[in-house]
Amino acid sequence: MTRPVEDKPLGAKLYFFDSIHGSVKSYWILFKPRGGSVRSTQQFSITLPNEMAQMVKTKVSSGEYASESEVIRDGLRALQARDKAVENWLRQAVVPAYDAMQADPARGRSVADVRTSLAAEHQRATKSRRE
């Protein structure tokens, strides 16, 4: 099944080609610039399990998104945001903690101390649930 979808922000038409291979649904997205002639074409092919393909279709059919492309782009934006959050956490929390430990190793705790502390915390949490 082929159907063009207008994508105004990119100034191009997106063509979705659906095909089913066993239990996996494939989408081929072909980007063609407006204006008749194709100056450059970039093709992406993604293969989704049926459950994910159905999720994409449900998002579009519910009106939450205008096209499958928007669903995929939003998912990629969420992935970028998560990657950025992890990167920020590494730079702002992990690196300074590592540097502090390198500067003063006495600040560290032994594995036995950490296990004892975690066991005590677990015991307190379990006890408070029973009460």
C-alpha cells in the first residue's frame, strides 16, 4: 500500500510503503522535495514488530498525530531528550563524584559498608510496610 503524506515543516512529500513479512511490519519512507524534480532522495527503512506498528497506527487513527512520520519523529525526539539527560547527569553528577573520589580516596566506602547500609535500609523499609 502506498500513500503520500504532506509534510509541511520539511517541505517534502513523504511516501509510506507498507508491507508485511511474517509477524513484522515494514515501513519505507521516501522523502521527495517539492517542485516536481527530485534533486535528492533519502530513503529510510524501518522494521517494526506488529505490536509497535499497531501502536503507531493507533496514535495516528486516534488523531494524536497526523502521520506515522510524526509518531516516529516524536519518538526520536524523546530518545534525544533521554540521551541528553543521561549525558547531563554524567557530566554534572558522575564526573564530579569521580573526580572527588580521585582527589580524596578516603571519602569512599568499602563494599562491606555499602552492603550493610543497604541491608539495614531494606530491613527498615520492609518493617514499615508490615506496620
